[in-house]
Amino acid sequence: MDGDSVATPEVLPGDDEATLRPKRLTEFIGQERVREQLELVLQGAAQRGTPPDHVLLAGPPGLGKTSLAMIIAAEMGSALRLTSGPALERAGDLAAMLSNLVEGDVLFIDEIHRIARPAEEMLYLAMEDFRVDVVVGKGPGATSIPLEIAPFTLVGATTRSGTLTGPLRDRFGFTAHMEFYSTEELDRVVRRSATILGVDLRADGATEIAGRSRGTPRIANRLLRRVRDFAEVRADGVVTRDVARAALEVYDVDELGLDRLDRAVLGALVRSFGGGPVGVSTLAVAVGEEASTVEEVCEPYLVRAGMLARTPRGRVATASAWSHLGLMPPVNAPGLMAPTLFGSDIDSDAAHTAD
């Protein structure tokens, strides 16, 4: 996102997901614990007549962080101002945004972990005291002028909460940790989206799409639209299990939700490096992608699916990865791991040092 923009909670310009976004907490599917906690935060603030505490939404991409930010503004009846961490390169950029806020506004900063350090330091004071210090002039004659800003609620979204500095993280009054969705929850997401889009979706078709959506509503909605295209062009417009399977085969999404890049990563790890361990940068070069793409897009789901282990020495393919590729796993391949969000006993922080 370049620069900042202002949007009502109902519409996000230029985003096809806008029509599918829930408008209220009661419409938001999944994340029951987060919804309950957020509801208490918002209702408590409404009863006191004050803006809610600042909110940090942490979790993998596509789980609904932007939707929740829009819902917070809608529940408060406030305007939503949107920007992103990379767009705030200078403290002056942030000061200009903050000075234009109206009391009760919601400021949403996506990828807040990528905010520039000068802007982050200015944000500390704004979040605590609703004030910023603007420096006028340079050198010995520089003067700091305090500027009062209207009370507001900051909603920050991050896919890498561990990279946030301690001072910034501590200034959020409420942190929501968002988890991957279950297949049952994604089934409900797909059914709701199909109703909005006018797709003739059968129960078995919804289950098929949900099972290949990698625990992510954004992916579920994207697959639904692609299956809809296939059904309208090559079938009778009705999305059944067979139609969904045929469509997703065309789009290179297998029965576990792995796409071309996922299989390329596993294939390189198994065939080129004997199952590992190998550093993420080396693995990224082997598949022709950026290391950040492999680490942030592919790895979370592959670890959760029990196909990839992140160890202090590097990435290692598990026995299930070998089997999924139709190969016989070696005797020293790690066994199947219980599917969890961040793996089991793997030291994910140490894995970052493997390169």
C-alpha cells in the first residue's frame, strides 16, 4: 500500500475481497477467542465513552486482520484511516497523518513491524500521550514544538510479531493472536462467500474447497472464485466436489492445498539436498524465489502440515514430505509431526541463523 488512505468500514477501494468482508463482529467467522476478547474491549470503551485501547493483530497473512480493523471502526462508528509500515519512512509522514485525525478515529497500520525507526519513536508518544514533538530547523537552532493530537485508536497488523520492538509492543493495550482456521470454519466461510457471490455451491463442493485452503480464509475465497470460473466455463455452473477437484487440478492446487511453489520447495529440499538440513536462503535460490517469500508464504503451512521442520541447522523434510512427493523417505527422516501452528519442538528462532 502506497501512502495512506481513508475508507469507510464497509468499502476498501481496489480490493475484490471488499464484498466478502464481514461488516460486524457477529458476522466474523472463526477466531472465537479473539472475537470474545475484542468484543469486551469495544463494549467496555463504549460504556466509558472513551476510545478503545490500541489493538495489535498478530498472525499469518489472510486470516482477517484487515477485516477486524474495519470491524473495529464500524463497531465504534468511526472513520478508518489506512496506511502501512513501509509507507511511513519518515517521522514527518506519520506526524502529518496523526495531525489530521479526528477524535475517535481508527488508524490502521498494516505490516507495522516494517515501520521506520524515526516514525516508530514518534508513535510511542502519540500512543501514550496523544502528542507528538515536531522538530523545526536543523543543527543547534532546531526547536521541538509539541503538537496535541485527537485521541484515537491505533490498530496494528503484523505477520511477524517477534520482530516488533519491546517498547512498541508494550504500548498496545490488547494483542490478538490469530490462528489458522479449521476445515469446518473454512467450510462456513466458503458457504457465506458463495451466497454473496451468487455461486451455486453444493455441500460437497464447499468441503472440497475448504480442505485445500491451507487454513486461510483469503485463500478459500480465492479458490472459490477460480472454481466458480471453471464451473461456469467448463461445467453447468454448479460447484460440486468433482467440479471443484477438476478446477483445482487446473490451478495446480493439490488435495492438501499445496501449490506449485510449495511443491517446488519440497522437491528441491528432497531431491537437491537429500532432505536437508539446508538454509532458507539456499533453498530460496534453488526455487528461484526470495528468501522472505519462502519463509513467510510457504513455510508456515508446510510446518503446520508436518512436512517441514525448522531446526538450528536449517530446514529438514519430514517423512510425510517424502511420501507426498511419491518417494521413499530415508531412515533418518523426521517422523510425522502433530499439526500445530508453529511446529512442535523445533526452535524457529534458531532456524533464522541457519544461513
